[in-house]
Amino acid sequence: MMLSWKQLILLSFIGCLGGELLLQGPVFIREPSNSIFPVGSEDKKVTLNCEARGNPSPHYRWQLNGSDIDLSMEYRYKLNGGNLVVLNPNRNWDTGSYQCFATNSLGTIVSREAKLQFAYLENFKTKMRSTVSVREGQGVVLLCGPPPHSGELSYAWIFNEYPSFVEEDSRRFISQETGHLYIAKVEPSDVGNYTCVVTSTVTNARVLGSPTPLVLRSDGVMGEYEPKIEVQFPETLPAAKGSTVKLECFALGNPIPQINWRRSDGLPFSSKIKSRKFNGVLEIPNFQQEDAGSYECLAENSRGKNVARGRLTYYAKPHWVQLIKDVEIAVEDNLYWECRASGKPKPSYRWLKNGEALVLEERIQIENGALTISNLNVTDSGMFQCIAENKHGLVYSSAELKVVAAAPDFSKTPMKKLIQVQVGSVVSLDCKPRASPRALSSWKKGDAIVQENERISFLKGGGLKIANVTKADVGTYTCIAENQFGKANGTTYLVVTEPTRITLAPSNMDVSVGESVILPCQVQHDPLLDIMFTWYFNGALTDFKKDGSHFEKVGGSSSGDLMIRNIQLKHSGKYVCMVQTGVDSVSSAADLIVRGSPGPPENVKVDEITDTTAQLSWKEGTDNHSPVISYSVQARTPFSVGWQTATTVPEVPPSEVSGGGGSRSELVITWDPVPEELQNGEGFGYVVAFRPLGVTNWIQTVVTSPDTPRYVFRNESIMPFSLYEVKVGVYNNKGEGPFSPVTTVFSAEEEPTVAPSQVSANSLSSSEIEVSWNAVPWKLSNGHLLGYEVRYWNNGGEEELSSKVKVAGNETSARLRGLKSNLAYYTAVRAYNSAGTGPFSDTVNATTKKTPPSQPPGNVVWNATDTKVLLNWEQVKAMENESEVTGYKVFYRTSSQSNVQVLNTNKTSAELLLPIKEDYIIEVKATTDGGDGTSSEQIRIPRITNMDARGSTSAISNVHSMSSYIPIVLFFIVNALW
């Protein structure tokens, strides 16, 4: 029953708006297939299957050869669900093509065609067959001539009496195409009666023909002759894709011909092609397009050869490449529906609507299998089928077209209630209500209409896009969707948050087994967002429950630090901290190297055994990030108790391989020689290998002396202070031993080429001069600046006999000590490194000061109270050859302390503010440009027991009073006794 236009509109509204009825057009679950009914079968019915689903449930009807079947004829037909049961099948009435039609309120679909055939085999006619008379050596063909039949047959021949069947070989062949028996060369043993046996492969019925007598002629034996092909395949034979093709070929001849097969194009046969029945049959299973072509059967004997040719052509029934699918589309829209199938020859297409040929009109067109319908209306709804066909078959594809008309509705596709985005990002707000035809959309933020600008744009599908989001974009956004059937609103609240940033990320670490570490992962995030920390180890999510004995997440709400306790070797790898919020995610990675004890050596072998020794070899095992230092070898015998350390004689490489230094254009390599007890025999020496850093090939040389600790390679091409990789190996008369680990060495440096500048000399005292200069310009590529050499000599001395002082490379001054007083000294400075010294600077000079006065301050008088000491002494007068006195120094300390305090004054008196609670020791010296003069005699001021005390360096009773004194100006602490 078909619905009216108004009913279809109503159903469309109900289906789209109410959602109460889930209507579906018919869809086949099972379709009828070709059937063969054996005539005479005890089963008196044939069932053709047909089942479809749909809502409402479909009802069915059938056609035979394009005409409706009258299902009211219950004595002939019965409908079981959708299945058609044919009762008492009759080959005269029921043979043909059947189709099932499934219909509900949404439309009709038609099944594929199914052929019903009847298999039968009638008896041979009973007339006698004529005798066949041949000469010995002649070939013969005995004809079968099968009786009327339907269905595939197989053939065999009886020789004389059942069950003696003719056995096929290179001389005898039974064609399964014609049923005939071919004998290439008749022999006397072939004389007898031959009966053709025909069997139906469908019904298994068997019938026998009349015997054919075969006799020999008496007029002689047939001579030799070339092959004559009697069984051959057609000149053109179509073959279906995936089928098994059998080509027959057999020839008569004397001698018996040999049969061979080949392709005319010379291509070899694929491995799937087999020959059967002594090359009489070529079998090609699963026939494909590459198997098509011309094939040749070659029959050959000593008298000649003959060839039969035929061409296999490839064909394929249509096979779907693109099926049509159900379409729900709005009124007034346009439909483009494409179906595509492969096949050979190329399929053609036609369309059905509700089981009938689609009527074309101006707005309904078909082109290359594609259906287009413009300006759809509800009456276009229905069940459509695309049929692809060629002369070998056809296929159906079914789908429902539902043309709907509905007002906008957000119930099935609601807008997101909340969207969270970051400041500065781009956000798209979707607005996709179900509506037919498609709704037009407008937007509001709060009560304000949203207008397009440089940041805000309306999307083609009705959505809203905001670029470079700011905090001002926070709010409620409403989409108003409208078409001619109504309108509806949907809302979304937009939240804008600050981006998440990792403030303290994990860093690469190098640890040892058993340690515990913390990999930090701390973030700054928007307080509106919940945050989640996740750790990955070597790409796998860390399971804190499973690995709780080692892994623990620590830290506060903004920290996801990972603590790893009791680290093991298995914990080496890459750790990634993943921080996720509802808006964004950030991550940071770090590599953790765990060093531990080495793994076991691998591939341990015993290479050579003598009466007293065994030669062992092995490969290094895993070093677990810690280089192997040595190996321990243990052994046991049937007579030993457990494993015992064996005495080993390793062929060891030199140790302490290093180098550097030398002269320009030299590479110096050094090592500690191998002790004689480890040289393992005569002819011991060293193999020195080196190469510039980054170069692949090694340069090698041999050092034959076992005691030599160094090798110097000289070459003008060596750049100063260049890095080289070096290693030193060993050898003896037995062969080469191992190399030392590769180390890096610098080539010789280039001596300095520039002299220090701005050199100056300044006299500090009668015995010291300070020399200063500006540092020479220096680049790392020149090597290491070791220091400066200061050369000096006095006036009247020989420059060649000069003295030298060296200072470090970071110094720019030096003091010359132990000089003679009041004498001119000359000095020059030069830089040096391991390659040598550079040029001297210009010579400068300075004159030492005169010596300090030899006269000490005399007659030191003191006067003490409980809080201070008053001192007075005689003036020191310098001689002509001595430096003028510029002042005095008073040195004092308690008798129980070693720290000395100093008072400077330019007078011959001083006041010391001292609590006299223990003995004090005091000395006075004159000061000059040439240094401090001779010290006065020590005076001891005893601890005060009465109100005041007096004394002097000459006698206690010799007291000199002071009419005036100058207060103490400065105090110094000296950390050594004078």
C-alpha cells in the first residue's frame, strides 16, 4: 500500500520531530539463488528463499519469467514467510527465472533473479551399434552419443564386461566434453566390446549404451604416420573470473604421440596450472584476467607434429565497487546518487523505484550509472535500486530515499552547554539543528546581536568562529535557527581561561642503582580548571598501583613530581610528564640513566686447550652504563670444591693512554708500558692508532720497543691544539691483542706570537720592584696560556745572566724580591705555553729604594694606668745612604696571644687605650719608603696592680714625663709575630 503525499509529509514530521516511529524500507536479508531439481527425486517440493527486514514488516510477492505468480493456487505454490515453496515441481511449467518483491509502506524492492532448472537423464535407445574394424597400429574413435538429458554429465567406458573399465593412459583417452573414447594406436589386446557409461553428476543416475564391437582387419598392419589431433578445444572459449577451465587435447598417431602445452605468447605457465590425464587435459583453476590468451596443444611423434590452437577470453559478471546507501535529505535539495560496478564487458546501469523502472523526466536524470534528482519533494521518497548488468549477469544495490520536511530541532544535536578555551586561541561554536530544509542561523551574546568583524565570523554550516579569544568574550551565546516550518534556539556558555605552563620541568639525570630521585613537574594553571598529572615511562602509562614499590606521585595541587625509590636498571629510559586540563595539555620529557653492575659476558668459548692451559674468549655483556674495569675467571673440576678463581694471563692493552704537548706540528701520545709478565710472549710491541676527531679512518703505526712510553707523530698538516682520538693496542708473535679505550688528545700548541703590552716597573722598597703589563690576546684554538716569564737584571749586570720569575696565565703583575737597594733594574716580559715562549716586551726599568735606617728608636718610655699606656721615644735620624723616616709603627700584644696589633704614627709618642689586666709586649720601628727600620728593644708592661706604673727600655727608675701626647689614630691586627 502506498501512502499519499500528505501522509508522507506527516510521517516525515513524526519521524524527525517526535522520534516515536522508526520507519524503515525493506532490506533483503536473504535472496533466492539458482536451484537444480533432480527429476524423480523423492522430495516433492522446491523452496526459493526470500527474507527482508523493515518497519512496517514487508509483505511479499513473486514473479516467474516476468509474470506474477498466482499464490492462490495452493496446490502448486505456498508462501512461507517470504519463501516460495513450489509443490510437485514440473520441468515443463516451473523452469525459468524467479524474482521476489518485498513491500512495505515506504516502498518496494526486487530480488536478484534465480533460475530453477531440472536435472534428468533418459535411457539410450536400444538399437545395436555397428562393428568398428581397424588395422593394427591404426587410431580409432568410438562414439558415445549420450541420450537426452539436463545437467552436467560424466563419462566412462566398459571393456567387454562390467566392472572392467577402460583405464586412460597416453594411448587411450575419454573426453568429458563429448564422451567419446579415443585410442591413439590400436593393439591386438584392444579387440573386444566397448560400452559407454553416462552418469548425471546431479542425480547420480547412470545409463549404459549398446556395446560397440572392435575388431582387427586382416589386410595388414598400419604403418607409421604423423599425429592427427582428434580432441581439441574451441578456437575461442569464454572463461568466467574465478572459474576452473579445463582444455582437452588428444591425437591419434603411430608411434603414440606425446602431448605438450604452451602459451602462444611464450610466457611461462603460473604455478597453479596443472596437466592431467597424461597431458591430455590442461587445468587452470581460479581463472583471472592474466590467464587469458592463446594456448597451444602440441602433438608430436617421430613422424612429425601437429598443433591445435585456441583463445581463452576473460569475462566477469558485474561486481559492486560502490553501493548506494540510504539517504535522508530535505525537500527542495538536490540528490546525487552514484553506484559503480566492475565487470567485463563494462556493465551498463538502470534504476528501479519501488520495483519498477524509474521514469526519467527533466529533473530526474541518469548518467553513467549516477542518478540525479533536482528540487526534491516528498513524493520522491521510496525504495530505489541500481542494477549493473552485462551479458554474463547482473547485480542489484538497494537503498531508501527519504525526503523530509521539518522545522529546526536541537533535541538530537544539542549545542554544548559549556565550552572552555584558552586566551589567544580560536574557538568554533557549532549550531547544527536537524531541519529540512536546512535552517538559516543568527547569533546573540546575551541580548546583543553578534556582528561579524575582524575576529568574529559566521561559518557556512551555521556555526560561529571567534579568533584570538579574550576574557571579554566570556558569556552565553545563543544560536537562532529558522526555516519555513519554524525556528528553534540553542545556547552555549563560553569560558575563557589562561594557558597552562610548566614552571619546573624534569631534567636529565644520571644515577646509580639503589638511589632515590624526584623528577619535578610543577605548573601554573588557571584556577577555574581542574588539573591532572600523568607520567609515561618509555611511552607506556605509569601504573602507580602496580609499581607502587618504586613510583610515587608527590607534591601539592599544582605539582605532579614523580619520586622513584630504590632505582633499578629497568628504570632507565625516557620519562614524560603530561599535564592535562579540560582545555589544554602540556608535557615535558627527561632521560634517566641508571648505572649499575655489568651484565654477564656473552658467547663464552674455549678456543684452545693444552695440558696445562685453556684459551678463553668472550664478548662484552651489557655494561649498564658503567664501563667494565676487569673480568674475573672462575673454574672447577670434578675434584674441586665449588668454583675457584683461575689464574689468567690476559693480553692486556696499555693503561693511562694520554698525551698532548710537544712542539709545533706534533701529536704526542703517551701510555704506561705493559709489564713483561703480561706480554704473553716474544715480539711484544704496540700499535698506536689515531685520527682527527670526526674522521672515520684510523692512522696506525707500530712501536716495536715494549718499554717505550710515548710516540710522537710529526706532520706539517697538523693544526695547533686540534683534538685527536687515540688508542693504543698490543701485539706479539702470536698476533694482535686488544686496544685501549678511545681517548681524546690535543695536538701541540702554537707558541705565543705577541709580546705583552703596557709593561711598567714600580719600586716598592729597597728590595722589591713590582712589574705589571696588559695580558696578551689569546684564543682557545691557540691552546692553553700557561703563564708569563719576567726577566730582570741590574745596572751594570749582564742581560744574558739575568734572573727569571714566572707567574700564572691569569696574572698580569709580578714582584721581584731580594734586590739590592738603591740600584736600577731592567726588566722585560714574555708569554709562554707548552709549545714554548713568545717574544719579549720592550725593556723598562726602576730603581730600588734606599735601605731603612739601621738605628732603632731609642729610649722608649712608658707610663700606664688601668685603661691606657702612654709611650715616648727618641727620634730616628737616617744616614745619607738610608731612606728618610716618614713615621713610626708601634707593635703590641698580650703575653698570652700571638696576634699582633699595630699603631701607625708620624710622631715620637703614642697613646694605647689598653685595659692593663695582663702583661703587654711592645716594640717600635721607624717607617721609610725603603721599608721598616730596625726594631727597638722589646719592653714588657706588667699587669697593673696599683693605680699607675712607669718604665722604660733603659731602667725602671729612669722615667721621662710627657708634657703632651697625640691620641691613637688607627688600629691594625696582624696575624703573625714580628
